Amino acid sequence: MVLETVQPLAAIATTPSAVNRLRALWETGLATLWVPSDWSDWSEVTAPGSLYRYSGSLRDALAARWAQYRGFVFCLATGAVVRLIAPLLHHKATDPAVVVVDGAGQFVISLCGGHQGGADSLARAVALQLGATPILTGAANQLGLPGIDVLGTPFGWQQGSGDWTGVSAAVARQDPVQVIQEAGSTLWQDHLPPDHRLQFGFPDSPPDTSPAAAKARLWISPIQRRFAPESDLPKAQWHPRVLWVGIGCERGTSRQLIEAAVQQACRSAHLAEAAIAGVATLDLKADEAGLLELCRDRGWPLRCFPATVLRSIPVPTPSEIVAAEVGTPSVAEAAAVLAATSNPQKPSTSMLRVPKQIVRQLDQPGAVTVAIAQAEREYTGRQGQLWLVGIGPGQLTQITPAAQTAITQADAVIGYGLYVELIRPLLRPGQIVEALPITQERQRAERAIDLATWGLTVAVISSGDCGIYGMAGLVFELLQAHDWNGEKPAVEVFPGITALQAAAARVGAPLMHDFCAISLSDLLTPWEVIERRLVAAAQADFVTALYNPRSQTRTQQIAIAQQIFLQHRAADTPVAIVKSAYRPDEQITLTTLADFLDTPIDMLTLVLIGNQSTRRFANHLITPRGYLGKEVR
Ligand code: SAH
């Protein structure tokens, strides 16, 4: 679902015209509409689930429900909103997203919670829905940078200690800021604006005292660094969740003891607990109460492996006693390494950050063995999403607001280079944008599936409609081949205006009677099949749209198609040749079945062949449906 990070979302209106202004939000189920309960003549809002009628003052209603929502959209004077929310704000790390829409619906202001609350992103989305201008006043936006305090959010990184305000302020002043990344995805680095002032450094480089020396430092690391409070260089740290904690324990070991053992293991290697991805153990421990309780409370996934698998992992500290007891010489080390490895065929002990430690405490029952391994790729802890988005024929205004919202909200946007250029104005700072050549559909789909399975929200863009000779079918087919369960990653399809609709709209109303689409590309479909369909369409008198009519190497198919249609339709049947509909180099030619090969036709062209009743009138093609009586056959 789009805008998931600000759900539940409230859309607050105090006048009927404000309700209409926010209609796109509550009608689509994105927000609960708040209206005063004393509107007695109010009968228009019919979706009861998404309506909240507050009684008394809005101030009291807000105070009572503030904590239940993660986003608020007000259609109210900014001053009034500031006064209403001021007493409710605590800290930018926990405050919700607050956005204000002006009464005329021209502007959408990201008022509060811009970065971590998600208000900037919400303001962009609401602005797209309303056709308004988003107003984002955070410094990072103007610089085209992701906010320093949200750049790890797509990858599930945890914000660690430090002077986040100081580091963000240095970025805003455009001071050089040193970034030392020791772990986690570097994808965010690939899409920074060319004039950014981040300096990518190494932990052990000598101190730099030149004028360009960094004025702040950001660490991205599983290490828990302690920053001296008196330092005048602001520092902060992100922790990618790369650590897998392997645990073996006696039956009945308490949650407290397991937690203490994990803490001790982290401390011994200066590792941050926030960098823990999850816990791994032997399958016999899948019902160990203390372990389950700890994992539940800390939001750690628990991965369990059978002894037969664990025993194949080479470890530094095997134990014969353990082997005799449970059938593998190592539980903690082997499970940690196995959970951390991306290639189970080649587990490597070099991943082990903390070799096995055994922890007991006098006052606690049981004993725990802990080891920690570091994965190459972080665990995001997020449910990935794949959005298959149709971007229409090639003009921003021809993309549905829902598809536009999906594109701006996605963590990553993947598509053929030309289409990425078409939607570039919708992209936002910090987004991962991957443009791949036209021939690499399969690689594009595989990449999108990989990122979404990992936890990212990925928009795959296709021209026109993504499910009509587009990427949607391929993505679904590949997902199925990857043992997809139909839910993870979640898939949503956003329709777009397909080429045949776009071309038809440019020439009038040629699709008013039954029609069909046939692609002349025989790369994936045998030519006999295409030819059979051409014959059937021609015989059945369908208005016919020919996609992929001719490429540089594939030139004969369109001539054969013409011959087939000439056998069943008159030579003067109207034909439209529409090249690059809705793009700057659009060319439209109205011609006939006999002559249409005189017009240049290429891979950016759609050929539209009328049926026996289609006629030309001035610069238009009209296929009568029969309203006036005699025309339809
Ligand atoms: N998914 C796309 C179709 C992709 S197949 C859609 O729904 O429109 C590519 C073919 O679509 C091209 O060879 C051309 O025949 C047609 N096409 C796509 N965009 C077009 C446009 N803007 N104008 C004319 N034809 C177009």
C-alpha cells in the first residue's frame, strides 16, 4: 500500500469545502476523514469505516487520538494547526507526520516530522493527488540529498547515538561531512547529486586539518562508538542490522540470562545491539520459552536449523560433548555463520565476529552459548513490496495520480532508461534509481524481485500499461518460478494508459466498436501464431492495433499483416499511423490500408486499422457504434 509508513492517517476537515479538498485521500481509503459531529446535514460521506465524527473541540479530539495516528493532513490555516499540535509534539524521532493543505488546494505544506515522521514524503504524495505544489522547507531537499537521519530507513538501519542535529546542520550548511561506512548497503551513495559535500573516508585515515576538512562525521557500522561529549566535531552513527547471534542453551534457560549473554557478547567486541539482525539456533530450540520471549520483545527473527545442516559448517570451537548430545559439534557458532551467509554452499568462518562464549549466572537457571557472525547484506526487517506501474504513453499528465504516488513513494525505481527519463520530475532525493537497457527486461525484473524480497519498496515502470506487453507479466512469472507465496513480497499493479488508447485518443474515436491488439514481435511468440491471430482479427472485423509493428531487423511482418487485412477489408479502410503519442516528437498520419506502408513505421509506432465501418472525417477516425441506426453491421 502506498503511504504505509504514515498509516493510520487522519484527514482533518472542519468545513464541507475542506472535506472535498481532501476527498482524494479518504475516498481511496488512504485516510480516515475527521469531521465535526455537529454537522447535522452531513450525509455525503458514505464509507463508515473511514469516517470519524469528533465531538467537542478539535483540540481535545486531537489530544485524545494523537498517539493512535502516524500521520495527519489538515485542511486548515497553518497558524491554527501550529497552535493545535504544539502541545502534543515531543521529539522528531517520535512525532507523527503533519501536513497542511491550503483551502484552495494549491499548496501542501510539510509542517512537522518532515524526515523521520515521513511528512515530506506525505506532502509530495498528497500534492500529487491534488495537483498541488508540495512545500518542503527541510534543507536536504533543496540540496537534493536524502535526510541524514532517514537515509538508512529503506534498509532498516537503526539510528544510533550521536549529535544528529549537529550532523544534519553541517549538511544543511553545505559543510563537508565525512561518511565512514563499514557495513550495509551502499546503494544510497549511487544517487547523490554531483555537487554533494559528503566525503567517503576510511576509519584509519590520518586526521585531516586542511580547509576542506570535514565539519561532521557519520558512521555506518555495527560497531558501538562512544563519542566524547566535549568534541566540537558533531558525530552520529547508523547501525545496519548485519549481526546474527547464534545461541545454544540448556532447556529452561531464562530470558534474562539469554539477554545478558547477548549483551555481554556484543560488549566484548564493541558491537551495537541495534546492529543485531536476528537470532539463530538449533531446531530443537524452536520452542525454548526464554528465547522466544526475548526474540518477540526485541523484534528479532529466530532462525532454526537442523543438526544435520549445522554439523556441516566448519567452526573454530567445536565441542565433542555437544556433538554427542544434539548431533552437531557446534550450535552457536555454526548457526550464526549459517544465518549470516548469503551462500549456504560456501559458509565462511571469517564472518564470525565473536567466537563462542559460555555464560552462566549464579542466580539464573541454565547456561547459554553465544557467538556472533556478520552478514554481508543487512536484514531490513521490512515487508518488501513490488509496484508494477504503468506510466502511460509519455507525458507526465497522462500518468494516473495513483501511479505518480507509487513512483515518488518507492524506495527504488527500476525501468528502461527512456522511461526513467520521462518520469524524472517525479523522482525525489535519496531514491534508488536504476535504468537498464531495453533488452534487459529479465535482469530488470530479477533485480526488482531481489530488492523487494530483501524488504525494499520497488516500483517497476513500464510505458503505457505495465500489464500490456509490459513488465507485469514477466515479474509475476519470475516470482512464481522463485516459489513466491503470493504475499511476500506484496505485489500491486498500477494501470496506465496503453498505446492503443493513447493513439486512439489522438485521432478521434476509432475504438468505439470491438477491437483487439496484436504484437508483431516474434521474438517470444512464434510467427505462425501471430499470423493466425491476424487472420482471425481481419476476418472478425475487429478494429486492430498493431504493437511492435517494425524494428530495424524485423521489417517483413508489417507487410504480411497488410496483405492479410487486404483479403478481408477494403483497400480504402482508414488506418492511423501514430508515432510517439504524447511525446515531443509525436507524428500522426491518417492513411489507408492500401497505402499505409508509405508512411515510416518503427518501434515507437502504433498502427491502428479501422473495421469495415470506420471512416475518416477531417483529421479524425470514427468507428460508429450504431447510435444513429444504420451504420453498424
Ligand atoms: N506496455 C506498452 C506497450 C509496450 S510494447 C503499452 O501498454 O503501451 C511497445 C510498443 O508499444 C511499441 O513498439 C509501439 O508499438 C507501442 N507504443 C508504446 N508507446 C507508444 C507511443 N507513445 N506512441 C505510439 N506507440 C507506442
